[in-house]
Amino acid sequence: MKILIVEDEKPIANLIDLNLRSSGYQCTCVYDGIEAADLIEHNTYDLILLDIMLPGADGYELLDQIRPTGTPVIFITAKDSLLDRVKGLRAGADDYLAKPFEIIELIARVESVLRRSGRMEERYEIGDVVVVPKSMQVTKGGVPVDLTHKEYELLLMFVRNRNIALFRDAIYERVWGTEYDGDSRTVDLHVQRLRKKLGWQSRLVAIYKVGYRLEDPS
Ligand code: CA
């Protein structure tokens, strides 16, 4: 995922760069409007973080250039007035972030804009197993795995809660939608089938008197 950071205050640009990189994004920083316009013309990005007040060309001018490309934009601005926010959003920005901001807010907004724009799919990789909820695809070593609906629902619950102990009754109620009767073997049977189909004998760990945990050390 490639992100362009357009921000003339270098400490802020570098802070954003550092944090987005550690979240796994590929970042490019640019500190003035003219250079930014040049990069936008010759490269493709998945997201652009755009300061408003810039030397050379301001954020609104750059936004006019970006809009036809369909690349999502988050405005980063010191101007926290309602008018600026409205102007930015009207001009076509997908979101805005007012300085000073918390890094967790930045990351959350980046993720949310990427997801909304369809550039970031919910996707899980556990060893050689890949789960893509949007298309309900499950593959192991690149080969599709045939799962029943309940097995798939159970798998999704495990991958979304990796490394967390899940109670048998909670699993039952979430996946089967009815109250757990106390001694149903349904959950255990489905877990056994998942283990077999995915080769997860050692990953889907039984926790005595509790339930199960999907172990994913990566
Ligand atoms: Ca600025």
C-alpha cells in the first residue's frame, strides 16, 4: 500500500512516515507543493495525506489535480475551523485530520479511508491459509478449501480473534445463533473438521474446560 505524505513541516512529515511504515505502509514524503504536483503526475498512490498550507502550491490546488485520479485524500491541517473542514470535504477530500493529532487516530483514519475506497480488503494469513471474508474465499497453499457454511463461520470467528481463548458457549451462540445447551458436541465436531481440512491440529488448541484458541505466533 503506497502512501504519499505532503507536509512542509518536516518533523510532522517524518513522524507520520515513521508510524505508517511501522504499520507496513510504503511511504514517500514531499515537503513542497510543486514537487508534490510532480510526484502525483508521475506516480500512482493508494492514499495521499495532504497538508493545506504548503509552499509552491496549496492543498486545494493539489486536490484539484488528484481528484480525477480517484486516489483518496486525507487533509492534514492546522486549521481546525469548521469552515476549513467543510471546504476540504466539499472539495473532495475523503477525510481530514487536524494538527495536533494522536498517531492512533492517524492510523485509524488511514485504515478507514483505505477500506472505504476498497483499497484495503479484510484478509488474514495464518501460515499457508488465507481467508478473504469479502469474497468468502479460503485457500491453503493457494488451493481453495471446501468448507460448509458453519465451518466457514467458525473459521472466521477464529481468525478474527487469533490468539484469544474463545469460550465454547460463546462460539456456539455466535456461530449457531441459539443458546448453548451445555453438552452439545457440535462445536468440538466442527473444530475437528476444521483442523483436518486446514491442517491445524496444532494451531486450533483445546483449552481444558474453556473452549479453543487459534494460535498464530507470526
Ligand atoms: Ca503546512
